[in-house]
Amino acid sequence: MLGIEDSVYEVLRSVEADSDFTIVAMAVDKGDHLHLVVKFKPSLSAEQVVRRLKSYSTYRLWEREAAHLKVFYWKRRVLWAKGYFVGTVGAVSESVVLDYVRNQAA
């Protein structure tokens, strides 16, 4: 059986496959939050991308990992915190951002 971190990666990739954006890189940082680099068209807002990632992945992870998630989220079928941070690549190069995200899993 896959660990929850592997399930999160797989589910996020499945959301990406059904969407109009590309996840370039992702890493779990100390088990409590994700770092993602996502490319999307200007016709989408960052809010739309985040909302889709959070809502679809919550539903799909509860389908796959209900037994594990009930231990931590026993009152409601929640998963993600309400907030998020979005930044754009521009002040630094894309390779610097990608290196940063990839190093979060180390």
C-alpha cells in the first residue's frame, strides 16, 4: 500500500490530467504542507487553480485514504487549510524556484 504522501502526489497528478494546467514540480515540506510549481494560461486565475487542486484532491484522497484520514480528520471530510500562498516566477529564475521546491522534500 502506498503511503499518504505518495497518494497525495498521485491524486494531484490525476487532477492535473483533468485540468488546463501543468504541475511542474511538487514536494511535501516536513509532512505538513505542499510546495507546487504550476504553469497555467492567463485565462485562469491562481485562485481557480488552487480551488480545483484543493477540492478535487480532497474528494479523491477521501475516496482512497478514508481509513487513514479518519484518524486525523474525524469530524468532517476536510484536508487542506483555508489559506494558501501564491507567488510568481519573475524576480528569480524558474530554475531557482524549481530547485527550492525540489529541496523541500529533502
